[in-house]
Amino acid sequence: MQDKVISGALFHAPESGRIEAMARAAVAVDADGVIAAVECAGTPEFDALVAGARADGRLVELAEGSVLMPGLVDLHIHAPQWPQIGKALDEPLEVWLQKYTFPLEARYADVDFARRVYRDLVGSLLAHGTTTAVYFATTHVEASLALAEICLDEGQRAFVGKVAMDDPDQCPGYYRDADAAVALADTRAFIDRVRGLAGDGDALVRPIITPRFIPSCTDELLAGLGKLAAETGCLVQTHCSESDWERDFVMARHGRTDSEVLRDFGLLREHTVLAHSNFVTDGDLSLIREKGAAVAHCPLSNFYFANAVFPLRRALDMGVRTGLGTDISGGHSPSVLDGCRHALSAARARASGVEADLPAGERGAGGPAVTVAEALWLATAGGGEALGLPVGKFAPGFHFDAVLVDTCRPASPLKVWEGLDTIEETAAKIVLNATRDDIAKVWVRGRAVGPNAG
Ligand code: GUN
Ligand code: FE
């Protein structure tokens, strides 16, 4: 049963590297928020769809100058680090964790504090167009559950992970799971409680198994979480091959790469989300692809913590599932569109190099960089494919998770000039220039959500 038909300008990237833009189209959305049909103006199917919807009052006509695009997917974000966004980026990863981040995350033992932060965060992300988020929470079951409840209440599609970290050599006494057995029992309890949330029959919000990263977990915990993933079918997320320090730590402890260790513990599974993965070898990328796992590329955070940038071009060419993550607060922007921009700059820096003293031919890795169409795909359908969710494009069977961009707002860097900009160029301008204030409306599963929902 069709619920409504939305008619106006739209664009999406149905596959990597291709933007499809239509100056006028109609999207039929059913009562469950699933897209039933997409028709382009100028066809008999479009005329019939629009005429039928108009006749029974189900037609929603978008204003002139408004453009619809798919909702954005943030594959990697630390919800408890929201109060820390925009500060404390003066230390390398291993110092930053101990000095700033673990003390902040420990505060989420206080569930009221957690609720205050998480409510603000989820509202802000929706306002930025993030319709799906894959969250690291903290070690605390109650506060992590509060995040899941808030996502459900606000209508944001989410994977929420209670963080597992038990190794006393790497995790401070004031902030860690007591031991592997407690971490496993708490993770199991968290999964059951998220799956049992009232009013979420369609699993808009799901639990995700979340070993923080190999250095903070004992082998016993990693093995137990691998078994739990197989038993429950939950997706897995973790950090992988992020920095020199982290890669060397894992190599010294296990004599294998992060990806190989995760495989051996049963954690490298279909749709496992590997944040960063900057130091992956070609062998690791093949392994990740073979397992059907995915990389959450976090370009802004790479510049602060990685001492390197993820080989995005290589991963795309190899067909490795990839999307974008903000990595708040290792990244200081909540906007996945900003993530597109940073991914484009990072790929250019990798390809062209940055050291002006070197001859051009010796400066960078060479080869093409990454295109705007590829960046858009990463932020939408690529993220959806990483998670195995039918989101990120306008196609029958996909959920109507969408963002409406107003291109007519005064004093915005987003400007569309009549007679100068085609709908394809408008799409590129939106990816590169749209700000939070240009986002007029956001839908998840056909339902208006976020601050402008009313
Ligand atoms: N590795 C382990 N924990 C973290 C974290 O909180 N942020 C980032 N960027 N990397 C990590
Ligand atoms: Fe992270």
C-alpha cells in the first residue's frame, strides 16, 4: 500500500562513481517506509504515479530549488566523545586515549549524564543528515542501552556497541571490563536487551559486538566475542591497523597483521566494520574482501592519529566494501558530507604527494585520486552495502532514508545559478558545499525525523 508519492529534483549514486540526477522525478513510498517505485518525469509511468497520488491527496511536491538525496551513513562514531569534539587533538592516539578519552568515557557510569549527551548528539547528527550511524558507546551496559533507546525514540537507524576492553596492561583500572568473562556476559546481556527494545519490531536499532581494538582486549575476550558473533549473528566493529604504534603493537603481540588476528579470532565476518585500516597490506585487503567485511574510512581522523592515510583508491579498485566514518572525536566534524570532502583531499594528497621539494613524478603514489561521485557513493550506498542494509539509494525495495537540501538559502556557500548549473552540477555542489543549515528535512524509513521534523 502506497503511503505517499514525493515529487521533485533528486540525485543519488546507485553505484560507485556514478551520480544519477533527475530534475524531476517521483518516489512512491509505502506505509512501511520502503520505496515502491522511482519514476523520471517525461515517462507515462511518472504521469500515472503523480496523477494517481494527486487524486487521492498523497502527493508531496517539493519546493522549487529543493533537492532530495539519500540519507548519509556514518560507519564509525564514538558517541561518548561528543563533548570532546573539537579539542584534545594534540597527542598521538595512544596518549590521547589515556590522557583524555578514557577519563571522559568513564563518566558514562552516570546514566543521566549519558542521556543528556546522547540526546544532544543524536539530534545533531539527524540535523546533519546522518540517517544511519554505527556507534561505539562505552563499557557500561546501562548507558549504552540509553543510547540505543534514544536512537529508537528519535527515529535514527543505528548499530550500537557496548565497548569491550579488558586488558589491564592497556586499560586503566577506573575504566575497563573487570575481566573477559564479565565483558562477555555484559555484551550478551546488552545484545539481548537491545533486541528486546519495545516498539522496534523492524530492528531499526541493532546491537553490534565491539572489541575496542586488539591492544585493549585479551585473547580470551577476542576469542569469546568471535564465538558470540557466530552464535548471535550480530555484526562486529573494531579499529584495525590504525597507526604505527597500534600496528606495531599487534605485530609484536601476535606476529600477524590486525586483519589476520581478527580472522583467527572469528571476528572478521561478513559486514564486520573495520575502522581506519590505514596500514593494511594488499593481502589484508584481499582477506577483508574475501570475508565480506568493510572498511570505515575516517579521513579527518587519519590526519591526526594515523601517521598515514587509508589507501582508498586501492580499496575501491579492489572492490573492498568501504564507507565513511566521522570518528568523532578523533575527527572534529559531525558531518558525513564533510567526510566526503576530507576523503577527496586525502586521496589527492596520497596520489599527488605533498612535498614541494621533490620532483612532481616522485611526490605521491600517482594514479587517479577519487571522484565526487565515488565520495557520494561512500557516504550513502557504500555505507549501506558495508552493513548489508537496503539504504543509500532511491530504488524499489530500499528504505526511504533521505535528506532534502534547500539550495536557495541566502548567505549559504551552496549556490545554484540558473542557466549555469545542471542538475548533475548541482549534485556535486551539494556534496562539496552543503552545510547543516541547508538541510531542510530528513526522513528515516519514510518518517520525518530530527529538529525539522515538525
Ligand atoms: N583506537 C582505540 N580506541 C580508539 C578511539 O576511541 N578512537 C580512535 N580514533 N581510535 C581508537
Ligand atoms: Fe574510532
